[in-house]
Amino acid sequence: MTPIALGIPSRGSDSGQAAEPASPAAQLLPDMISRHGLVCGATGTGKTVTLRVLVEQMSARDIPVFVTDVKGDLSGLAAAGGDSKKVAERLPLFGLGADHYRALSLHLWGRDGIPLRTTPTEMGPELLAQTLGLNDNQTGLLHLMFKIADELGLLLLDWKDLEALINFADTARRQLADDYGSISSASLGAIKRKFLALERAGVDTLFGEPALDLNDLLKGDAVHLLDASAMDHRAYATLALWLLAELYEQLPEAGGELKLAVFFDEAHLLFDDMPAALLDEVEQVVRLIRSRGVGIFFVTQNPLDIPEPILAQLGNRVQHALRAYTPKEQRTVGAVAKSFRENPELDTAATIGKLGVGEALVSCLDENAVPQPVQRVLIPPPASRLSPLSEAEKRTLKKGPLADKYCTELDRESAYEYLRARREKLLDETSPGRSGQKARKSDSNLVQSLNKAAISFGKQFGRELARGILGALGLRRR
């Protein structure tokens, strides 16, 4: 597979005066994509164009690609370029003409696209607690809720299943205390309020069926783009981390074959306020996931947005301009410069602040996975359109087999339906008159009834529950 050209030599302000096309100065080897990468730079310096160019070139080599789009400005990948004067001016520098412009085949997920869903059971309590912004005590209680669901055979397939489980634990906490210890009504109330706040933000739509089948991402027929522009930032971070965990847990050993390249836009959102224990597990996933043939590229403004243990694993780096006006910013530039393999012909620290729009410092791994000396390059012009798709254009993408598979939501019998039916039946048995004493008795009977039905209920769905690498409660599909 041919290398991915990341730029031609740049000499700064005079780099646009070349009389004839220059040869590539920096290349990304496809075999090194699974060693991960970093694209960063201040706003307006060209990192989104670099992301676009990487995606285009990987797609041209039939490499499956999944991209998150937090700002909602990447859907133009599905349309041919030609809408930018600046892009047109750079074509001759690379020996390119108007035939360079082309559209990519694109599957649009999320806002105005195909629904991307998971289930609470698959996501598990640890990542769900991260979404909700729970403290340690509330996170421990949420773990307990999942344990109760496990042992009672209650499947959590959508948002209302979670709400039903919390409400059940609240009303029956005295009866549950015999088996699970004291359950705090105040902590349950706090969790309920956070559930309500996220539901108003639309987070509930991320949970349900049909849930994402990872095999649909591993086909090189089109780029998969998740429009996360309307997504709560905590939900976006949780969904991204869940995807990493699922890829690691479900994909077999790849034997060196590249299966998928994943780009996380605004990567700092993944790590904001992340507990240390969860960060350790994410670091483990990033380190091990290359054995599954998955390469991860983080896109962010500052490389220091990425925790150091994870930053150290990113072998391929594209650094756009960083401005240094304060002593702290100057120290940051110095630290970034030291992260590159030195080039005796280039003052890296001085160059970082002088890079123009579309210029970058690039260092990729060679065939022996050794970083190459840093080079100052001019990034190639993108082939796709810079402006996003219109609403009408997006609707044309919401067709085909994937849309048919995911756009019709399923609502199978799960915790919500099961708990409601059982409770109504038991309340009817205590009628006439539903006094407080009889209601409490029905709660006790409900717990006993659920315990008796747990084994048969679990067998009915034919699922095996297992703890995942991020502490999530994953599903091993049979």
C-alpha cells in the first residue's frame, strides 16, 4: 500500500513561490497507522484540513475510517471540492489540477443522520457515571444498581430501563437492603436529577436498539462520520471511550492487519475531569488496541490536552502553529518541540510559532517504528468541499442498508416493561385499597418475585453478561 503524503517542503512565507511542484517531504506509512497519531494546533491554523486530508487519503486506499465531528463542519467530505479560492491556489504547488476534487462515500451518523446507539448494559456503570458526572458515592451506587439488574435478570436496553431500575431501587430499598446493604435515598435522588438533566439535553437518544454493530464500521466502502455537534460534551466523551473499549473487547487479534482508523475531534473533551482509575484503563486500551488493528488519531488544539501516558503512545505527529505570548505558553512550546526527533537543520521551538495556515511540523514513524526527524511541510489541499452539507444533501445520505438497519428503533421487553408488569400484577393482588402497608408488602413481593424469575428471564434472552476492560458491563454476543 502506497504511503500517505503529508506535505511538501515549506520554507515559510516564500514556500508558495515554488516554480514547479515539489516532492513529498513527509509520509505516513499505512503499516504505522495502528501506532496512533496526533494532529494539533491553534484555532484557524489548519488542523481540520489536515484531518480531512488524512481521511481522504486513507479512504482512497480502502482503509476503513471512523471520524467524530464535534463542530459539525466535516460533512463536506461527501461533496467534491472547488469551493475555496485558497485551496485552488495551492493545487499547482502539488502538481494538481481541478480533477483533484472528488467526493467521498460517506455514512453520516448522529445529528441528521443514522442513529448511533448503544445500550446501558453494553456501556456499563463506570462510563455511564462519567456521563452523568457522578461523585464517588453516587458512582458506587450506580454499580450496585447494575449488580441488582444482573442478579435479577433485568436487561437494560434503553434509557427508560435505567429510570425504571432506579425507581425500583428507590421504592424497594428497604427490601433490597437485606441482600445489598443500605441504599441512600438522597444519592438515588441526586442520580435521578442528573438523569433528568441529561434527558433534556437529548442524551437519552443515544441508548436503545438496534445498537451499533462494530462490523458495520469495518467495511472500506465509505467513511463513517459521527456528527456530534448537538451532543452533550460528557456524552460525547463517554460514547468515544465506549467505542474504544468495544473495539478492543470484540475485535480479534489482527496479526498486523489494519482494520480501522479512528479520528477523535476535540480530543481534550475525552479527558476532562476523568477519574485517575478510568484514565489508567483508557491508557491500557490505547496501548493494546493496536493488536486489534485499530489506529487512533487524536485531534486537539494543544498536545498537552492529552494525558502524558497516552501522548507517549502517539507515534505519528502533525503539529500546526502554537502561539506563545505568555511564559506558560512559551514553556508549552518548548515542551512540544522536545517531543519531536531533532532535525539539525530546523529550530523546532522557534518554528512552531511562525508556521502559517496550512503549514505544519510533521514526524511519522519509519518502517522500523522509529520517529523520523521533524520536517516543516505545507499540507496538501483537500479534495472534498470545505463547507458542510446542506440539510437537503444530508437527507440523501440517510438512505441505504445502514439506514434501513438502524433508523427504525426497536423496543423489546426489558427492565422497564418487566418491572411495570410485575408491579402492576402484584399491586392488583393486594387490592382493594392500596394502603402504605400493602404497597410496602407489594414491594417485598416484587423483590421475591424477581429473584424467582431471574434465571428464566436471563435464559429467555440468551445473553451472557461479562465485565469489560473499562469496568463496563459488556455483552458477549452468541
